[in-house]
Amino acid sequence: MIDKKHIEELVAAQLEGSDVQLITLSVSPQNSIDVELDSYKGVDLDFCATMSRALQEQLDREGEDFELEVGSVSITDPFKTKMQYEKHLGHDVEILTKDGRKLHGMLVNVEDDAFEADVEVLVQVEGKKKKEKQIQTQRFGYNEVKYCRYDLKV
């Protein structure tokens, strides 16, 4: 089986000097290697193809056969790094908390241990029977959410 740590080192060497970051790397027992990349301005197909060729040149297909896929993260993938949260500041996001609340709002602040979003909540207003929608800034620790991702609003 191909060593994941070795692939991480090869990817890191290829990314050195660029603003592109490794987001996920998986190596299956069948030697299927999946590399996902991202940057503040996105990752284009040419960069992925160049990365794929560079990795293939450094791996020995004769010694161990493998399948390699290098790509950029999908717009619908949950954020996994602080850089991805920062990249989406000011954008609409969908948040699923670990207690099961699904919230929609705008990402307004990113810190090392948490992020803040202006989310729509229903609030009971004094003197009214019906709850009203209001925008409130709420703070979420990264460990308090199942995911936060770009909200396509489809």
C-alpha cells in the first residue's frame, strides 16, 4: 500500500511557494489516491493537471499500481480549514450545528477557534402573537458544528 505520509510530503513540496493548500488527502487500501486543493482565488484545472503529472512522475507505478485524482474542492463541500472560512467572508453560508439546527446566514468573522455569522432566527416580539424573523450575529466554535458550507440558495 502507498504511504499517505509520503504523498503528503510530495504534495507539500509541489505546493511550496504557492497560495494553494492541501485540504484533504486520502489513500484507500486499493491505492486510490484522492487529493483536494483550495486557495483564496480557487484552483484551476491547469494547476490540478500539473500537480497530477508531478505526483505521477515521483511515484513508481511499476512497484505499486495506483489511481490518482487531483482536484479542487467543490463549492458545496463543507469548509475544513480556516482559509476556507476566510475565503467565504461576506458570503451566504449554511450551518448545521451538532444539536441539529440548520441555519442560513452570512459569514461575518473568522477567528482561530470560532466563526461568526449573521443568521435568521425567529424571535417572539412582545405584544405580537407571531414570531418574527430577525438577523442576529451568532458565534460558533468549529467543534460545535457538523458543517458550514457555501449556501447556493437553489
